[in-house]
Amino acid sequence: MIAVLHLGRCDYATALRLQESLVELRQQGRIPNVLLFVEHPPVITLGRNAREANVVASAEFLAERGVEVHEINRGGDVTFHGPGQIVAYPIFDLRSFSRPSTPTTGAPGTPRLGAVSYVRLLEEVLMRICAHYGVETQRICGLTGVWTKATAPPRLSGREMRRDYAPTGEDPDLRGSVPDAASLPPTLAAQRRRVEGGAPGKCGAPGKCGAPMGDAHWPERKIAAIGVHIARGVTSHGFALNVTTDLEFFRLIVPCGLARPVTSIEFETGLRPALDEVVTVASRSFGERFGSQMLWLESIHDLLREDVAAPDPCDTPARAPENERRAASDDIHLA
């Protein structure tokens, strides 16, 4: 069983202290596996291996924009969290899970989930969430996280969205006009300028100036980052998925030390799903990939109740999200 708590908007320092407390309780066996969902105010986090050069903006500029900076105990480089981004913090004892069976051979899962297999499962959870909103994603060899294909976003390419529902008020026809460079995320705008190239008033790309970029001119775009810490078999930190995030914030850093473009569900599809809705999709995806019942809790205090310590034989959440009711010591960071 996985107990689920959606904390809503929560400052980073509070969420970090909460994680530390829950990790200790989980290591003691006093609480079940816990999945926290939060949305942070703008914050830059620096892992133990972070390079100062990867924070592009000055401290004064960050203060003016209301962006906090936190140095934390995970490994890895620089990341950004902010409004419009879903952050998931699984506090899982990996010894309570089995490694998934091998799809090609059908071999049964092996006891205990290892760190690498755990990260692969997080990627699969993220890929399922993105697929729900019509974003085709992939892994990239040698990099961790979830990336789009090197094709034009669905809203620009005319491809069918293939999502299993349309959010209320959203136009199902997402074949919008091609934006100019000013409306693109910074790294994608630079990519377009390189493609169109040429001297002022001329166009170095085939066809008319301002014509849609072909798939060959769109790089892979990072839509979700993963960073985990594992101590005595219990995980903390987790992943961040850009939903409606203001991508301009990523100009302040070199995300995870990689000079590659970032994107969001909104940029790819034109959709602006509510974060509560995305959390519900994410919870369901966790349950499917980790083979667990998902028990929604009202508050953090419910974790210490005796009846939460062991899974109920019925898969009945204590309180579903509003939109559901309506219808061994390891230390790793991967970004």
C-alpha cells in the first residue's frame, strides 16, 4: 500500500524537513510507503555536486524575482521547481517492492527493488502521465529523466492527440498557428533562429520565412527531471514534471548541467490541466507501475494512525481527490 498526500503549494524548506521526518519514520517501520505531491514557489536547488556556474542569474536578480536558493544533501547539479510544476516525493522502502518481471521472457520479478530499477519505474510513471495528455516521450541513453521525441510539438504538427479525454473547456483541435521565436522557450527560440538563420530580412531555412519547422529541426526537449536519494533502503526526493510551468525560469540556470531545451505539457499540447487533475493521473500511474493500492489521506497526521500502518484488504481510498469524486545505504542523484 502507498499512502498519498497532496500538500498543494508548499515552500521548499518545509517539504524538505517533512521528507527527512518521514524517511526516519519509514526506516523505523512506523509508517507505510508514502507519496507526497507538492507545488513549490520558485526555488533553485543545488545538490552536493552542483557547479556555481550553472546558476546563470545573480543572487540579487534571483532575490528580485522571489526565487529562493537551497543547497541540499542529494548528489547532482542544479534544478528548478516552481508554480505549474508537479513535484512528487516518494518515501518508499525499496525492500517492500519486487523488481518487475521481464517483459520479453516473462520471468517473475525478483525480491527487492534496486536503485536503477526504481528510477526506471519513475520514468515509466512520468511517461504514462505524459501519454495521458497526448505527449509522446522517451528515454535518452546516458541521461535520466523523460524527454519528448525530436519532433514538432503535437499542437503544431497536426498529429492526432490520442488522449483518452478532453478537459472541460479545452478545444480538442490543437492545430494552432506556429508561434514566433518570442513565444518559444529560450533554448527553443535559439534553435529556431539557427534554423531560419541568414542575414536580417533573409531566411536560411527552406520555404517561407516563419514557416513551421520540420521535425528534423526540433531537438528532444526535457519535460521531467528525476533526482533521488536512498538511505538504508528508503527513498526521498523524486521527480518534477512541467505542466504549466513558466519556462522562462529555466533561463536562470543550466538545468542539471545540460545545455538542452526544456518543455511542458502546456507548450507541447496547448492544454492547461489543473494540477489536482494531474496529481490524480500520477497517483493512478504509481499504483499501476508499483503494483500497489493507493490510499488517499486527509492530512499528514493520518499517517500515524494505526489503521494506516497496514493495508486494508479493500482498495478504498480514505478520501479521493475532488475530481475523482466528481466523475543498504545508497546516495544517488539522476536528473
